[in-house]
Amino acid sequence: MTTLAASLPATTPAPAGAADPDRARLAALLAAVRGMVRCDAAALLRLDEDSGVLRPVAVDGLSEEALGRAFPVAAHPRLAQLLASDEAGLRFAADCGLPDPYDGLVEGQPDILPVHDCMGAPLRVGGRLWGLLTLDALQAGAFDPVGPAQRQALVTLVQDGIEAAGTIRQLAEQAHREQARLQALQRSTLAQRSLGGHSPAMQALLHEIDLVAGSDLTVLILGETGVGKELVAQRLHAQSGRRERPLVQVNCAALPDTLADSELFGHRRGAFTGALQDRAGRFELADGGILFLDEVGELSLPVQAKLLRVLQSGEVQRPGSDRLLRVDVRVLAATNRDLAAEVAAGRFRADLYHRLSVYPLRVPALRERGRDVLALAGGFLEENQHRLGTRNLRLTPAAKAWLQQQPWPGNVRELEHVISRAALRVVGEQGRAARWVRIEPRHLGEAAPAATAGPAPLPGLSMPGPAGQSLREATEAFQRQWLQALLARHGGVAAAAAREAGVDRSNFHRLLRRLGLA
């Protein structure tokens, strides 16, 4: 890997339907560098100084999977040395024992191959460090002809290109003030993680989000389970004029009729048995901000009627009180149901449906997003390899093809579970100490891989998937076993288990109920 670090201006996403000008400029810069030095791959990685993480913003010769990865500097000693080197940079010896973050990521290879030659230098523009330019060669000695003078020329080329890109961006920002909000959104790691993608379907969605976010229109977010509707709501909030005010979420699927009034509208002390003190409802908590009604299609008809009154009047009346409270709340709602069909069947109020669907947004299913599945898988693999303490989790070409052939009825959430399951399986089979850990289609599929000699599986988990199970059944069986082990570690305390799992408590309880573990 030849690596050069750079101090580049921040990049922001382009409107849907148009090429990203920053990406195009950076791609042209990489092409110029590869024209000066023969190599198999090049990449630009941006450094987030706050988190110490490098993220690829442009690659040439690396797998699309690399675009979905994030490289914590503390976990990648080669990248750390390159960032700390002088302006002439470093070239690593072919027999260097440090793990190479690009092993197995060079595009177009019939198998997972290691990188044998790596050099690099930090680039600084305006006195600030931005990230890394990386050049990789599969053949040892490929960079022997590259002397200090040519290396310095590469540094100068990239720095000049970065400065030019910065000047262009400053002029663009003067004409488009909205760029500042998009940059703030880019620093929202959760939204960027799952809403990223370059497929036409995702670019169209991002364009629609950018269009409606700055208004106060009510938005109805539609889509199948697991597509990322909650992340769409977070992005809308981050780009809205209410971004400094709260985003309050209500899980309507976990809202029984007996508690709906109290949760949504609050109550006065003594309004009912157990009401020992005044309580503000979600509408009051969201005053000035945004209220996100997740799974709104699950509300019962009586609760729908009460919700409609508040949306029409903008006034909340706490149970037990005669006082009307005026609230300024923008409402976002999400559902995986076909609400028009629910209205026709009499299960959802037509007037509430029209009140919520002022601006509908449909989140595309994963099967409609083409090669986005590889970038998403790359991000999940990076998370799992650090969580499991292994070096490099890598998809074989056959595994990548398998991922692209699946229908993904559970969408991005199902992909995340499949990758997590495969990571557990392959680490149990191949161990943590290997230079890279190869994920084959058998690790991703329904049945667990056959037992092989080597390290024992991770304690407390066996690999589900007997013959005859569908992929969804096998995934749910694994989830059930994993959750049982998690709950056992916390003595059955769901709140503590939810914190370790990184899952919202209400969604965690809902998952337990769905899997019969409540």
C-alpha cells in the first residue's frame, strides 16, 4: 500500500440526479497520481480528528466494499505511522509485520490477495491534516523506482489539487448557504452510516429529503421493515430549521390504549390511579422541535381520533386538566403498512392519513439499491471486526456475489444480522489471529458451516440453521439464542441488555415479544 495523507476541504453530498463534484475532482486527482506511479489501487481517506477515524471518500482499484468501511487510526498501526510521518512519507518493507488494512480489498482479483508494497506521505493544506492518499501494489518491489523527488512531486500534486478543490468549494458555499447544513449532517455518523449509497433509488430519496427538510411540512415515511425509516427521520431533523430543538420519538407499536393519553399528552396529578404527579407528554416535550411517530399504522382507532384533534388544533389538553396548551411541533410519521389499504379496510382514519401524508417519502428496499449492499456490508464488517477483536474480515468474491443475489426481505437490518452472524461463525472457525479472515457464502447462508479443526466457537453461542429452515427462520433462531445469552449475562434485566446491544429500550422489548422472549 502506498499511502499519502492529505488536508482536504470537507466534502458534501451532491443533489440527486447530478454527479458529486467533489467525488469527481478527487477521482480525477487519484487518476493523475496513478498516472505518475504504477500501482494496483489508490484511495483518499478523510480523517475525522474528533473520533480519530479515517473514512474513504474516493477509491480507484479498491473494491466498492472499501467505501463502506471506517478505519480507526488506533486500530491500524500502518495508517497511524503514515499520519505521523514527515512530508516525504514512508514506504513499508515487504516483510513488514504490521497488518495492512487493504489486504483482500484490491478489486478484480480472483481471490483474497495480500498487498506487498506500501508507501506514503502526509499531505497538509492550510496547516491542517485531512487524511490519507493511499497507493497499493500486489507485487513486492513495485515502488523501487519511486525516489524521494518523485514522492515529493506526488505530495505537491495532491496538495495543489486539494487547495483548488477548497477554493471551488468556498465559492460554491457563497452561492449555496445550505451546504453548511449538509456538512453538519455529514458529521452525524448514525445517519451517514445507513443512509449512504450511490444507487439511483437512494440518491433520489436523499434529494427528496434535502428538498423537504427545510420546510415545516408533515412527512410520512413509508417503507418495508428494516429499510432505515428512523434514520430518514434523523436526517430530516438534522437538516431542518428545528435541528437545535429536540427530536422526540414515540414507538406507536408499544403504545397501549390505556397509556396513550399519558404518553402523548401528559396528565395532571390525580387524573387516574397511579398519577402521583404532573407529567408532560411527548407533544409538550417536542415543543419547538419535531415529534417522530414511529410505526404510526399500529395505533388503534380511538388513539387515532385523539391524535387527529391535536394535529388539527395544535393544542394539547392533559388528562385531568381543563387548560389547553398551545404547542409548535412538526410531525414526522413512519410505517411499514400500506395506509391507503388500511383506510379502505376501515382500520385507519382517512382524515388522519391525509393529515400525515402531506409529503410522503418512500425508502427503497435493499433489493432495489443494487451494489449499495457491498458498501453497507463493508461498514458492518468493519464494526464486527473491532467488536470481535480480529484483524481483517474480508468477503471473498463468491461471498460478494452471494450478497448481491439475495432478495433481502428484512432489508438493511437483515443484512446487518447476516453479516454479524457470519462474523461470529468465521471467527469461531478461523480464529482471531489470522492476517485476514475469509468469509465464504457458506458463512452467510442459512446453514451453519461444517465443523472444522481450529479454535472453538465463541462461548455461549451455537450456530443455528438446521436443514429445512429458511434464511429468515435461521436468522430469527440465531437472534433468539443470542438474546437469551445476553439476557442471562444481565440476570434477565432487559434495560441493561438493551444498553449492551446498543438498541433502544422500547425496540428491544418489541424484539423480545416478537421472538417469544418477553
